[in-house]
Amino acid sequence: MVLYNLPYVAVVVLTIIGLGTIVLKQNLIKIFLGIMILESAVNLFLVSLGYREGGIAPIYTNAPDRVMVLPTPQALTLTSIVIGVATTALLLSFAIIIWKKYGSIEIGFLRRLKE
Amino acid sequence: MKKVLVAAIFLVWAAGLCTIPLFLSFGDPAATDMDTYFIRTGQAAAAANNIVTSIVFDFRGFDTLGESVVLFTAVTGVALMFRARKEGEEHEDE
Amino acid sequence: MIAYLVTFIMALLLYLVFSAGSGTLWLWSPSELLAGVLLALLTAAVAGKVLCRGKDYRMANPVRLLILPVYLLGPFFIEVTRANLDVAYRVITGKIRPGIIRVPSGMRTDLGAFLLANSITLTPGTITVDIGEETNDLFVHNINVPEGWETRSSVEARKLFWLANIPAWIRRIAE
Amino acid sequence: MTVPFDIAVFILLVLVCLALVRLVLGPTIADRAVAVDTVNTLVVAALIVLGVVYQQIIFIDVAIVYALLSFVSTLYVAKYIGGEL
Amino acid sequence: MDMLFTLDTGTGFWNPLLWVLGTAVAGVIAVFLYSLGERGYKKGTAQTEPFISGNPEPEKGLVHVRSGNLYWGFLDAMDGYYRRLVPLHTGDLDDYVLWYMGITALFFIVVVVFR
Amino acid sequence: MIPAFVVENSPALMIIVPFVAAFIAPFAGRAKPAVRALVVGGAMAITSAITLLLASDVYAHGTRLYVFGAQAATLAVPQDSGGIPVRIMFTVDPMSALMLVITAIAAFAVVIYSLTSERHHSGLGSYYTLFLLMVTGILGMVATGDIFNFFVFLEILSIASAGLIAFRIDGGVAVEAAIKYFVLSTIGALAILVAIGIYYGEYNALNMALIAQRMQFTLLDQLALVLIIAALAMKCGAVPMHFWTPDAYSMAPSSITALLVVASQASLYGLFRTVFSLYNITLNAACVGWLIIILGVLSMVVGVTMAIPQKNVKRLMAYHAVSQTGYMLLGVGVGLAVLDNQPLLEAFGYMAMEGGIFHIINHAMYKGLLFLTAGAIFFRIGTYDLNKMGGLGHSMKWTMVFFIIGALAIAGIPPFNGFASKLMIYESVFVFNPVLSVIAMVVSILTLASFVKVFHSIFMGPVLPEYKDVREVPGPMLAGMGILALVVIVFGLFPSLVVETLVAPAAHALADQGMYIAAVIGGGA
Amino acid sequence: MIESLIQLAVIGGLIVSAILVYSFKDLLAAALAAGFFSFLVSLEFYILQAPDVAISQAAIGAGLTTAIFIIAIRATTRFEGETP
Amino acid sequence: MIAEFLVVACLVIGTTFNCLGIIGLLRFPDVYTRMHATTKMTTFGSVFTALSVIIYGASQFIGTGDGQYITLSLHTVLAALALAVTNAIGSHAIARGAHRSGIMPAQAVIDRLAEVPP
Amino acid sequence: MRMSKIVRTGACILYPLIIIFGLYVVVHGHLTPGGGFQGGAVIATAAALVLVAFSHEEIAGMVRKAFLSAQESLGLLLFIGAGILGLLAGAPFFANILANSGLLFGLPVPPGPNPGDLNTAGVIPVMNIAVGVEVWGGLAIILVYLFSATGGERT
């Protein structure tokens, strides 16, 4: 059973690792790497939702005549991947500006706004 | 104290997420009526062999517009970050 | 102008290879051909200046392009096999005698240096570590420096190989 | 006919996991980059073979994308550690 | 017409017309009180100048009560409350994420227990 | 007069027009900034007009559907699909229409304001692009009937907001606020995506009405519910997760802050839509209702008490925004808590929901107005620090008038609109639980006290020597504030009109899940 | 059976590389590990019969994301915990 | 039959060389020698793996006459070529970067590059 | 700074190859795995390759910010225009009116597994190309902007 559900187990573990990286690390770039892991975990979750045992990819070009996996999650995942790269790029440019202005990208130094 | 709290939060998250592998069966999705519709009629309706593409651009084309706009938004944001400054524009926002 | 033409032809050929088998049996359908021409034009417009930066159009010569597969499948393949067996032997036994030696390549063009360096990287127990910008001298890391080479200031490229005269082949292709 | 391909894929993936050891141990960045580069190659091989396992011709395109693009990140690392970026 | 302006809340109601009426009454009262005042003052004489026990009048900008000095009594009285509350606003991104995750976890427990 | 084409396709045009304007805005201003102003202002005006047209149509004829890419725009379910909607659709019911009205008014006022207020800065092409995209994100979020599309528009909104919050990069502090906001909203959006995946995995549906029809409230649904409501509550700034709010609100340009308020209302809309339309009575209404009520009460109390000692005027207003969000959560939460009890719902539940929803529209107006006045003051004196201000009432009379209107409205003084909605909340919540009502009243008093302080320290007192030659802000900025002030006064003077025509249909549409499903699928539930 | 073993190998690699991303102090190494992670995620997509997503992840994860991370590391700092 | 034998033989050769490459990667003392193992042997092994697919496609084409197997073979050829070129460039770049960052070859009998001023 | 001669030559040779492959992925989006986004990302990676092989001062003439940003907007306008096409034809926004019409990309496809033909799928290839152009410009310009931040001393 557990072996059968492997991708979902991986999703859970990766989500926890990603969240842990975000929460327990101080470095901004490390946090962004954590966000990347989290995004990958969610994408993996979406894709594994659509997998059907013994199915083939939902493309009729030169396909063998077998049952197909569900196509919708793959479409959703494509959108999600684009959003992920857009997010990462914007966050990294923020980090560069922070480095220029503050001289540090540790979370402990990003505390000029508080109370 | 804080460490215990953090550990507890992570434990609850892990437990909550573990409902996914426990209650969703991998490889045998529960209801498939929408996707069956796509696989059955997608090829004829969108005239595309690749069902994923026909979903991305036809059935859910509006999402793809949003997705492209997300990328455009991010690029605009990056451009805003590295923009050339005007003379004497500096102002302190403290 | 020639640069764009070379890029166009190259891109078109590559596109045709990619889309082979799209037509009735293993020819191409007309729409594929049309798309190939248009996309190759686009590629030429974008990448024409980049591909032929050195104003070096020798590779546009079809004879040289025909020699390239012969070289890859003939002497190069033999050398690769021999090199791999050699390195396999060293992996298993652990007998190594590494060192970085200087190899004057004798190539005048960038493309020649590129091909020779990649051949050296892939073939005998050697990896190109650096290349002189003006002199085209290669600095080669050798996993097993033969006795006596450590005293020489430089080693000919020919001597790195086993059977075939790889530099000569490359000169035939690229110069 | 696809059974040998299946076994080959499995061996390749085990090798990927072994390369992970070098990624963990590697004393310098260069060692890690070498490990990642190796994994690229192995994954491309695995992708090609899996395309045959699934009897899907069009899957090979993924392998080409991989083979063409995976070394770009290696180049970035190399440029960084060479002090040229 | 009256229906249009009455907001009926089930147990009470609110009508702007009544408010206008109330304002008018208050205005009348204000005018009345104003008319009771002393009329003997004349502008431009020493009668209208402030008398600070003979001390010189400070400059106008200095007598303005700045915002930091307002409500100090309230803040002083609520000191215990603020001493607990303000340090929670650490300005630390990790804490922000942790609060979010903690609330999610709490919600999960509550929703699952009391489903 | 208005072509039928526009009316029929108004949901699509509402999105298309700002998108196209956003795509050409970076280039429009290359040669002359006036061209850009024309493009952006014109596009925003057209969008607002179309949006109001759509909303009026919805109020007149009931829920509007718009199916993207189908053969007929209003045919939700294809003939051969076995009775399920498969394409993306916009489902504009009265609740969505209300949010559309809010967004249209606020965005139009803000764009008029910011055409002048930001003219001295660089990067204006990107600024207006992001501005339009942000408005479009809000419009899409509130109009969509597809849950994944909701996520996409949420991301557009988040990314555009993050870029705009970091607009003033000089001190670096704005970028810090943007990072905090963006990391949190990314994590929240990913949580929502997981929830969407769970719905998809269980019911093979992405359409909200279809999910609602098939909802069973299993353990997985509970997980999805928790992920969604926590993420959206975080994005609307409910209290234990409100920390990003003052940072982001205080560091963004003021016009953007006014729009961020609307954005947080859109997240609130998503929260309500999830709880009411997606789950409705399948969940334990009392439990989730009380969760939302507690969030609301915490938001009210903590927000207002944190606001009092603030020294930065925008930070103070941001904490008040948190506090006012609490009112909405309280009102709608009370409605949710009695959702499965029809008599109680009739007795005071609908009234509480109407109060909460009316407060959404009121808050967007007066808080937007307040932020715009703060921006006007910054435009002239270059600081937000209350300790450095004083005596501005002598020179900035119109700004002072607008500030007074906004401050009295937020404090719930009659006859402004804040009073009407707060009255509805007090009275209906008093029937439900008197303690909550009393807390709400006390919070309102503290709000008044806090704004008296702000008013005193900004406008009262003698003219400070350093602000001797301060003048009134330019006309367009006053016009932007004036629109919002006008709305505040009109809504305050005719609350019953607004409640009966706009708010009550919205509240009933929100509470009535069957109607929502029937509008999409036909004969559902 | 062998499919399960293949999945086990890929997922084991995924988890280990994610932990590596967490634990490396050197951000460059962490970015490399993230690149490794991206490869394996892409392979997993491929195994789950999603070639569209696999291409997408390969192009983004293998090429671009690692590249922009390394550029950002170059523009900021290489080691975790560096303070002014 | 011959085709099947060839396919299996190529697969065996390919995986064997890949295995040896990984062993070398784990066993050798420094980055340059590790690169010898990986660059050459995994490239060689992967190309042989690809070769098996090419042979498979060709044999299927001869057997069935279906044009898609030509596509399979051609695309695999391209993938293998791309692999060889990119691997060579990549390993050269890493070697150069490593040398410039100051990693000296271990147990080296000679290092001519270190004598050249940068 | 630029990388060594070998890398530069290799990058120059690979650049058109990757571009043509990316374009292949773009236009075959409705037949094979891939599509606008994937192809655009592949081409953008080619730009990343050239950017890393040369110094970015040297490459400034080849990849210009204004050009790329115009390209991005153009792609998006094309995309939304392909959606508006449906609106103009009397159908809703994003209706696929070109499919099975016999016009450009208008051939019908036979049901079931088939080798596929480029000239099918109606408006989908148009959108693929539009998205490809947009993503190419967008991702490349992100790289260019980030590269412009890498000056200054190393830490």
C-alpha cells in the first residue's frame, strides 16, 4: 500500500522539507530554494493525481492503443511551473536589491519594519 | 519552548498532509468524468492530437492567458527593480 | 550575408531531421517543409551573427561536412573505445600518474581548436583544462603521464593518440 | 522485448543514486558539479531508454531537450568558480 | 419616502433624516450657548492676547503637542498588555511564516475534532 | 445606446481591456508621458464602465455566466459532457457584482489620483502596467467561477502587488516589505493549490459549482478547507497572520495601498465564497463560524490597540485596516455560525451578513480615501512620521476635509457610511452574543480616539516653520479623493437604498448555495 | 514490480537531494543540489507519463532556475550566515 | 534475432561503462581524475545505450516498415550527439574553473598550467 | 568576463541548434510533447548559454532589452488577439474558430492514434507561437536584467 502510494508519500516529505527550509533557515536565497522545493512538491502532487496505472501520455500522435492518463492535471501543472519561475525570478531580484541596500540577506537583518 | 512549538506545528502539518496518501489512491483516480470527456472529444473538438495542449490552449485557454500574464508581470517587476533612476529622485521612505 | 545563408541551411537541415517521418511514410509533409523554411529563416535572422562570429565559412563547404561523420565513426570511434578501456583499467586498478602538460595544437582557427579540444577531452586519458587565447596551446590533464614527458616543455598533439592521426583529420575538416 | 530496457533503466537510476554520494561528499564545488553533470548524462540515457519502454516515440524529444540544456547550469557553476562571472 | 431612508436592522433602525434633525437641534443649542458669551472683547487689543503669568509667549511651533505625547496615559495604563503584544511583532519573516503555519495547524485540529 | 455586443461579452471585455492596455503601457509613454496617461486612464475608465454595466445587468437579471471558448457563451454544460461543465467560466452572481462595483470605483479613483501623484518617479511604464494587472487580478478573482482560475488571478494579483510594494526601492525598506508579503503569499497560494489538487483528485472537477454539488466533507475536504481558509485569511490580514499588513501597506505608494485594501477584500471574498458556496452546510457551520468570529474579534482588538501607539501615519492606518477587516469577519462569521438554523438565520443571520458585506464596500471606500489623504500629505511634506507633522490644516484645506470625512466614517460617526454598517453588525451580533457586540463598540470608540490623535497631530496646531510654504495638492489628486468621499457620503446618507439594492441580494446569493449551483449546472442540489 | 523499484530509486534521490538543499551551508552547493532535484523531478514527471510537464521542468529547472540562482548568488553572497 | 542480441549487447556495454564511470567518480582522488572517469565513461556508456535504441528502432523499421521508428532512431542520434558535445564542453569548463579556483591536481607529476601566468 | 575559447565556440555552434529545436518544439506543440511555453523556455536557455559564454558587455549588442521587451508584449498581444478572434467571429472569447475550418491550421484530424499533421488544431498553433515568442522574450530579459546586477567585487 505504502509502496503503491509512493509519489504521495514523496509529496508529503518534500512539502515538509520545503516548509522546514523556509521556516528554519535564515538566508533569503535558502528560503527561495525552499519555496522552489515546495513548488516542485505541489507540482508532483498535481501530476500524480492524474496518473492511471498502465496508462500512456494523453497524446494521440503515434501512440500505442492503451488507456490514457488524465490530462487536466498536466495542464494545471504547466501553469503552476510558469508561475513558479516567475515567482523565483521576482524574489531573487528583490534579494539582490536587499543586498545592495542592506549589505546582508539574512532574515535577522531584515527587521527594519517591526511593531 | 519555541522549539517544541515548531516541532508540534510541523507534526500537525505532516499528519494533515498524510491524509493525502491515506485517502487518495495513486494510479486509480476516483472520478474521471471530466477527463474522460476531454480524452474522448478533445481530439475532435480542438483538432489537436496532444490532449494536454488542447486543454491548455482551448478548454482552459483563459488560464494560459493568465499564466502568460503572470510571467509578464514578473518581468515587469524585475524591470521595475533594475530600472534606471531619474536625476534627484532619491527619497527616503523611513 | 553568407553567415545568414549558412545558418539558414544548417537550421533547415536540422529541422528536416527533427520532423522526418511526418509525411506519408518517411518523407515530409508540405506544411512541414513550409514551416521548416520559415523557422530556418527566423533562426538565421536571430542567430546568424552568432554562429559565424569568426567570419569563418569553411564549414559551409559540403565536402568538409561529409568528412565529419566519417571521422566520427572511423578513427574517432576507435580512439574513444580504446580510451575508455584504458580508463576502465585505471578505474579498476587505481594506477594513475596524473599531470597537466602543454600541447601546442597547431590549429589556426577557433573551430579547429574546438574540435581538437573536444576530441582530446573525449578520447585518451586526457581532459583539456585550458586553452591559450592567442596561441591555441592546449593544457591537457593526463591521467597517466608516460615516463619522460614531465621533463619536456611541450608534447605534440599527435602523440596523445593511439592509432589515428587525429590532428590531421581535424585539419582536413576545419582548416 | 522491453524487459532488458527496463532493467537498464533501473541500473541507471541506481547509478544516479550512487552519484548522489559524490554530491554529498564532494569536498569542493567542482566535485559536486561533476556529479551533477554525470547525473545529467545518466538521466538522458534513462529518458531515451524509457521512451522505448513506454513505446512512445515522441518521448525522445524530452531527452533531446535535456541533453541540449542541462549543461548550461554546469557552465554557470564553472564560470562562477572560475571567478569570471 | 420614509421607507427609502430608514435602515431597519431588525431590532433597531437608523434614519439620516433624524440625524439631520438632531444636528439642527444641536446647532440651535450651540447658537444659544454662543449668544450667552461675553461680547466686550475687541480685536487688536491686549484683551485677546494670551496671558501666561507674565512669561514671554513661546514660539508657535513649540506649543504644538506632537503625536508621540498624545495618549501617554492610555499607553501607560495598558503597559502590561502592550509589553506582551508588541514583542510579537518581531519583523522576522520566519516568525510570520510560523504564525501562518501554526494557525493552519490549529484550524486543522479544530475542524477535524468538531467536524 | 450600448451595443448588445458589449453587454453580452462584458465579462470578457472587463478582462481584455486592461490586459491590452497593460501590454502597451510600457511603450506608450516612451515619447510623451501624456500618451501613457491617456492610455492608462482611458483603459481604466472603460474597464470601470464595463464593470459597472455588468454589475447592473447582474442586479437586474440575476447571475450571469460567461463560458470561455465554448460555442455559446452562456451554455455552461456542453451537450455531450454528461451534465458537467468542463470549460472555464465566469460566474457573476450578486456577491461578485458587489465586489466588481467596489473594484471599479476604487480603481478609477486611484488611477486618477496616481496619474498626478507619481509623476516625478522613474519606471512609470512598469508602474502602470502592474497597476492595471493588479486591477485585473482583482476583477478576475471576484468574477471567476473556476477554482484554478481563481488561483491564477490570485497569483497575478500577488506578483503585481509585490512589484508595486517595492516600487520605492531607494531605502530598501519597501523591498523588505515586498519580500515579506510575497513569500507569505506564495506559500499561501501553494497551500491553495494543494487544496485545488485535493478537490480535483476527489471529485474530478475544477468548477466551483460542480465541486459544491459533489461535496461530501470527508477528511480530505476538511484539509482542503483548512488550507484555503487559512491562506485567504492570511491574505486578507486577519490577526495572528496580519504581520505583513502594516509592513506592506506602509511601504507601498499610497495609491497602491488604497488598491491593496481592495485586494485584501477580494481575498476575503474568496474566503466567504469557499465557505458559503463551496461547502455551505456540509461543514459544521457553528465550528467554522466561530473560528471566523474569533479571528474577527482578535483582528478588531489587536488591530486597534496596535494602531494607537504608532507613529507612522500609514502604519497606523494599516493597523486600522486590520481592525476593520475584523468587523467583516465578525459579521459574516455570525451569519455562518447560524447557517444551518433557518429561523435564526432569518432573525439576525442575514442581517449580520449584510452588515459584514456592507462593511466590505464601506471599508474599501473610506480606507482608500484615508490612504489617499496620507499620500497627499506625503506628496507635499515628504514624510509619514506623525511626530514631524502639524498645522497642515491651514494650507491643505481640502485634504483636511477629505480626511475628516474618512476618519468619521471609519470611526462610525453618523451620517457617514461606516456608521450604517457598524450599526447593522452591532444590533445583529448583539442578539447572537452580546459580548461580541460590546467588544465591537469598544473597538469603534478606540478607533475614533486613534483618529482624533491623527487629526490633531497632522492638521491642528499652529503652522510649523518647516511647512510654511506647503500648498494644496494638485487638482487630479483632489478629484480622486473626491470621488471616494462622495461615495462615502452618499452611502452614508442612503444606507437603506444601498443595502436593499446591492448588499441584500449579495448576502442572499452568498448564503444560498442551491441557487449558485442551479445557475451553473441547472437543477442541481 | 520493476516500475515500483524505479519509482523508489527516483523518489529516494528526490528526498535525499531535498535534504541536501536544506543542509548545505554553501549556497552554491545548495543551488547545485536544487538543480539535481529539478532533474529528478523532471524524471519523475516523465515516469508519470507527463512529457509536456517534463520538458517544461527540464528547460526551467535544468537550465534557467539554476542559472538565475547562481547569478543571484554572485550578486549577493555565497555562504549562509554572512553578516555585515 | 541478431538485432535483439545487438540491442542487449549494447545495453550491457553501456550500463557497464556507466557503472565503471560512477565507480571512478567515487574512487578517484581529485576532481580532474574524477572527471576522466565521468566524462569519458558515462558519455561512452550513454552513447552505447542510445545506440541500442537506435538499433532497436532500425530493426523494428525493417520488421514493420513503420515510419515512426525512423523518427525514433533519428531523434536518438541527435540526443546522443548533443550529449557528446555538451559533455565535452561542460567538463572542460569545470576543469578550467576548478584550476582557476586554485584546485591543484592531486599526485601530479607535472603541472604546466600552473607555471603560466593567468 | 568571457569564458574560454572552447566554450565560446561551442556556444556559438549550439545557439542556432537550440533555437531551431525550440522552434520545432513550439510549432509541434499540438502533436508532440511541448508547446509555446516549453519551446520558449528552451530558446531562452539558448540565450542563457550565450550570455554565460561571453561577457555581457560583449553580448549587449546581440540581446537588447528594449527589443526583448517589445517582443514579449508583441507575443502577448498576439495571444490575446487570437482569443479576440473568436469574439470577432461572434463566438465567445477564446473560441477555437479555426479548428476544422479548412483555413490556416484548419484540417480535421482522424480519430484515434495517428501520425499527426502540422496543419491541424486551428487556433492552438497560433497561440503556441504567440506564447513561445512571449516566453522567449520574457525569460531572456529576466536573465539580462539579472546579469546587469552582477558587477562589483565578489563576496
